[in-house]
Amino acid sequence: MKLHPNPRRTILGLALSLPLALGLAPGTASAAETIRIAIGTQDTTINCATGGLLIRELGLLEKYLPHDGKYKDVKYDVQWKNFTSGAPLTNEMVAGKLDIGSMADFPGSFNGAAHEKAGKKSIFVTVLSGSVLGSGNGIVVPKNSPVQSLAELKGKTISVPFASTAHGMLLRAVKAQGWDPDKDVNITTQAPEVAGSALQSNKVDAHADFVPFAELFPHRNFARKIYDGSQAKAPTMHGSLVDAGYARKYPEIVMAFLRAAIEADRLIAAEPEKYSELIAKVTGIEAEVNYLFHGPVGLQTRDFTWKPEYRQAVNTSIETLRLLKRTDSDIDANTFINDTYIRAAFKQAGLDYDKQLKNYEKLPLKAKDAVTAKPITDFKHLTQIWVQGEPLVRHYASADTAFAELRKLEQSGKKIRTVYAHDQDSGLKLLAGDAWYVVKGKDKEKEISAFLLKADAQAWAAKNKGTVVDFDTLNAGKAI
Amino acid sequence: MQALSTPSIQPAALRLAARWLLRALSLVACVAAWQWASTRQVDLGLVTFQNVPSPKDVVDAAGVLIASPKLGQHLGASIGRVFFGFAAATAIGIPLGLAIGRSRLLEDLLLPPLEMLRPIPAVAWIPLAILMFPSSEMSMVYITFIGALFPILLNTIHGVEGVDPRLVASSRSLGAGGWTIFTEVILPASAPFIVTGLSIGMGTAWFCLVTAEMISGQFGIGYYTWASYTIQNYPEIVVGMLFIGVIGMGSSVLVKKIGDLFLPWYHMQRKKR
């Protein structure tokens, strides 16, 4: 009984015509070469913005891609993939699905080792952002915790994303306290996403994390920062890696990527508020936190040069890698870090690499005090207010003027997005809401100094006969 | 009739031994193929073995884990979390399934929300699990619980609904009351399905283990696997996978065997066919 006339012939016909149809499809018969540029980004790790988010959102890469010489008839296939941490990004790079990726020093070392194990090689071509002292990593406690310093966490549970740059900082901080990481403190693993919930429900005593979480969680009002990475004096950086084979084959493309990053840096340096908002729109990380890092005198410094401190950060991470992985897989930091491409990109862009290499200044603030209209030169007392609805942050040369203005603004019904203060000793930018203040003198002689740690505030107050208060008391304007 | 000579080994035992030998040879062949593919870095286009760790690397990593003093803590932590989640799923799933299977009202009330919750993957539960429960351990047990619950629940419902109505009618005509029908007819008839559900549920609880242990990592096979992923120790990831696979399979078979002890008539029935 025939169900269908010649089903075999129909199938054969389809099987033959399909490749024919595909062969005639537009593009497949083209003689032009297609070069893939697959870039892995970490959007939520906002200090990688110049190596990923900004380039992608502003279409900067296409401006610098070569179209001459051996790239004359080339078609570019630019692919962007986003990740929340370095490990899956490395996984895809090793599997050959990504050519360029951005991550911190620690995951970067694992990236180098994983490539080596797979018979390939990856190179760390540039820094994107970092802190030679270690800011960017931090330790937070739940908002209602009585803990004010790391020393009070002895015997408690601190969670940290495993094998991250924050993990390295935590181990170093624990060592500096003289504790045994296995006995005196309970270190567990939690990814930042999970830690947020854990802090909100008081499941952990403390949490250490990398950019921007140690500041984001306090901004979102369920945590408080009690330790800044700079206290561990362990430099930290985020940078970009490229597959070495890819870089050798297409050095001009790597240069184009770096030129795009340099351009992104120029743009955000010029208009930090605007691009902080862009980052907020894409990632959901509030602009106030982005500005904390990317704004002038920010917590970290955007930098493309391989300063000796950043090389040291990579070296430290390679040593810690050996410890954590329990393998002898060794990558040589000298061949792993390759600055030839960024030097060439700087030259092409007309910038001086060696000059920037020696420059340790944070991005300077060129602004006038919002009240006195005098240019601000001392950044250690700089206090800033971001008013809801205003596109730009207001700057004040001292905390006293700023707090007076703050009271006026709130009384007039304006909503305040956030207030930034600076630690008087270290100069680090702080979220004013969590900082400690010492008030000295009265009325016209009043001097307010800000500190991250209560202990520092108390020490200074004792020496200078001042009173320690918190933000709410100060803002309430009660007589002290 | 007398046998010509009493065979020294029973033919049935020989057949059984032959079957086990075949299974063992099959496993060996698979491992050999894996060793060949990974050391030769075979690239088949769609699937590639270029970066897959070889059996030898995995065995070495397994050796390190077995020798490590932490193995006991890892296994203990994981088995505990799976066991408590499974126990909770059994305690809630079976009664719920029995009730839903018998009562149309309960089915209409309870099944829609449960069916909505069912497809939600374990990973998506993590943030809520942390917020809802008083400790990290309970949050982890919740994840394994939710993994085990639905197979147990649905198989129980299926079993209860599949009871031959003639059996119920006959027992009613013989004077059985509601409770007797339940314990003497419904329960035994749906028992095979319940046992299958328990066996599957045990497997899915292990399935959710890695996800559960992402909540707070310190001990556990799932944590060990995920931490190895973070530091790109691929052989260790495979070791973790194999441990979960073997222990999961073992506990699943154990549940089935224990369940079968309650179903002697079911196996007699099957053998007769």
C-alpha cells in the first residue's frame, strides 16, 4: 500500500537541493575574509568599563579597525559576550570562543595558567583600572552589625568570591592581623550575587568583595564598609588579556581595541556623570557608585600603564594561584605581561607612555567650590553632593560648607542622590552616609573631618579635642 | 529424568556473570575511548576533545581528593543536605500527592500553584532561599527539597489516579469504608509509582546539589566542583561530577531497593508475565 508517491525520491531531492541552496545563499560564495573579534566583558565589574561596556555602547571599536594593507577586503565579525566574573570568561577563551577578555589580576593569572595547560598562551596586554594601594576591594558587614573593624571579626565568618582579587586581599589582611586563616577566622565562598542576599538576611558576619560591591552594598543600604583594600597595601588591578596567537596574527586589531579603550577613557574623564549614568542604564549599578570609581579623585584610577605595583599584583596572584590550585603550573609574569601593544597604541594616539607610567596621581578635579566659586585644590577635604535631577555633581572645598548646603537643600525639599566625603588621612572617596566625622570648634571656626574607620576618627578626635559623630547626627544639625 | 552430570556451575549463574562481564567491558571501552580522544585531542567539528581532561588526569585528581582529610567533610556535608531535602520532600510530597490524587477540590486548589513552581530552576531559587530561611544550611536543604519534591509528588498523584476504579468499587460493595479503601486499595495500588517517584526524586535532589552549594561554600562535593571550575582545575571538575554521579546513582538504587521491600506482590506479578 503506497502511502506517498516516492517518499525516497522526495527525501533524496531535498537532501541534494539543500546544500545547493545554501551554496547560493548570499555571503557564502564571497571571496572576502571574515575576521572574528570576540570580546568578553564584565559589565557589572564597572572598572572594566573602558575595556568593554563603553567601547560596545558607544561603537568605538569600529572607528579604529584597520581597513588597509592586509585588511583591505576584510569583513569584521565583532561579537560581544558579557559575564559576571572572570572564570567563565576564561573558560570561553580557552575553548577558543573569545579572543579578548577583561578581568582582574587574580582571574587573569588563572587565565594564563589555563591557556598554558591547554597548550596555548594568553597575554595580559593592558591595565584598565587599578589602585596601587589596594582600593576597590573591601570588606562589608550587615548594616545592623556592631562591628567597626576587621579585628572584631576574629572567629567569625567572612565570605568572599573564591579565587578573586578580593580573596587575595582578604588572605593578606588576615595574615596582617596575625591570624591563621584556617583557625582564627572562617572563610567561606560566596559569589557577589549570593552575598547580597546573605548580607540582607544577616547570614554572614562579613563579606569581602571586589569592584563595585564593597561600595554598592552600602549604597543600597544593607551593608556597611569596614575595611578598604588599601589597608592591606596590596595593589589590585583589572586589565585586558588577549590570546597570544591571535595577537601575533592580528596585532593591528589588538591595537584598534586598545585605541578604542583609550578613547573611552578620554570620554569618561571629560564627562564622568554622563557615562556613569550610561553604565547605570546598562548594568543596573547605580550611577552614584559608578561615579565613586570613575569620577575625579575616584576610589580607583583608570590607567593603561603597567606600573611596577600592578606587575607586582600579577606576581602575587601567580604565587597565590600556585597555593590554591596545588599545581606547579607556572607562568612567567615577564612573558605573561606584554606591554608592546599598549605602548604602540599610546604612540599612535599621540600620548606619552613613559610619562603616564610615572604618573601616580588620581584623575584630578578641575572644579570650583559651589558656594565660594574658588577653585578647589585640596582634595582631602573635598565633599560632593549629587542632587536628584541635576546632571552634575556639586563640589565643595570642605565638609563644613557642604553640610551647611546639604541642610539648606533638604529643607528646600530637594532630594539628594548621595553625598561623597574624603577620608582626611588616606584621601579615599567615601560614601558620606557611612563615614565617621570629627567636629572641632563652633560656628565660623567649625571644622569637620571625615574618616572611613571609627577608630581613626576617635584617634584624631582625641589628639585634636574634637567630637566623633556619625552622618545622621551631623546632618540633623544639632548643636554638639 | 536424571541429569547426565550435575554441572559444577549453574547455567543461570553463568548467564548472570556473562551479563556483568559485558557491562564491565562496556565501561572499560568507554573509558578507553575517552582516553584516546582526550590525549589525541580529537576535534570532530561539532564536539571537540581538545581541552577535555584525560581519564588519567581525572584519576590523579581523584587520588588527591580521596587522600585529602577534607573528603569526609565534603561527603558528609553533601549527603546530609541531600538526605534532609529528600526526607522533607517525601514527608510533604507523598501525603500531598495522595490527597490531590483523591480529591478533585484539592487538585483544583493546590495543583495550579505547584505546577507554576515546578519549572523554576534551582538556580533561580537561590536569592529567595537565602532570604526566606534562617540559616545557609536550611537554604541549601530547601534547594535539594525542591529538586526532589516534584517527581515524588507527580508520581504519587499519577499512581493514585491510576488505581483501577473497579477495585475501589468492588471493595466498597464488600463493605469497606473510606479509610479501609485508602489503606488497603489505594495505597498498595499506587505504591509502585510512589517508589519510582522516590527513586527519581533522589536523583533530582543530587542534581540540584551543585546549585544548592553555591549558596555558601566551604564543604560539599558540589562546592568542590564549583570551586574547581572557578580556578580552572578541569580534572577536579570531572572528579566532582563522577562523585555526584556515582553517589547519586547509588542512593537512587538504594531507595528503589528499599521501596521494593514494600512491594513483594508487584514483583511477583511482573515475574509471572
